[in-house]
Amino acid sequence: MLVEWLHALHNWEVAALIRRSIYAYPLLNATHIFALTLLIGTILPADLRILGLFPSLPAGPFLRVMTAISAGGLVLAVATGFLLFSVQPLEYAANTAFLTKISLVALGTINAIIIRFSAGWRKVLESGIASPGLRAGALLSLTIWIAALLAGRWIAFL
């Protein structure tokens, strides 16, 4: 069933268009990298703020902005990533680095949702003080997203 879906995705007209165009894949890839910049580039300072760096920076407004930008980056990265995947789905589905990256993105997203709906999140927005649990979540977030970025870069080498 999965192999049939991967074949169907490979034969999808949009995937074929991306493969045929000399512009589509490079532009899509650049957009994916831009999305990763939005995602990782806002998660990093937000997590560092939660971990206690930049204590003079008001946590509430800063974290709200970083969260909104990172959420937009995640949506754009997933959309462009899916389109990039559609070009060679059978190859990517067999690539260990790709599978690792997808797993890490899922874990990072779940961790972000848990953080966002935690009592510790509400507390840091109001008081600027992060609970130990929220700090642990931020440290886990940094680890997961950096690992996902590295796994993504490794895809081409496996």
C-alpha cells in the first residue's frame, strides 16, 4: 500500500512538472531553505530566552512573535518539503537520513505543541520566569531541531 502511494505520488502531475522545469526545483529548494531559516532562526533565540539568556528581553512579546514566525516557517517547510519529496518519493523513503529528519520534525513539532499548551508557557509569558519543565522542553527543542537540520543536510550524502 505504501509503495503504491509512493508510485502514485511520483506520477503526480505536480511532481512531474517540478522534475521537468529547470526553475521549479531550485526555487522550491530555496523556499524550503528559507522556511527552515524562519523555523530554526526563531526557535533558537526563543529557546535560549527560555533557558535564561537575554533576561532583559521581555519574554511575553518576544516569545509570542518568535512562536508565530516559527509556526509559519514550519508550515512552509512541511509544504515545500512535501513537494520536494514528491519528486523522488521512492528514493527518499529508503533514505535513512530522510527518515531520521522526518521523525525529528515530528518529535520537534510534538514537543513545541506540548510546550505551547503547558502551564509553564503561560507562566513565562506572564512573569518571564521559566519553570524547570519548560527549560527542559526548550533544551530538548534545541537538540531536536538542530539534529533535524543536520539530518536534512545529510540526505544528499546517503
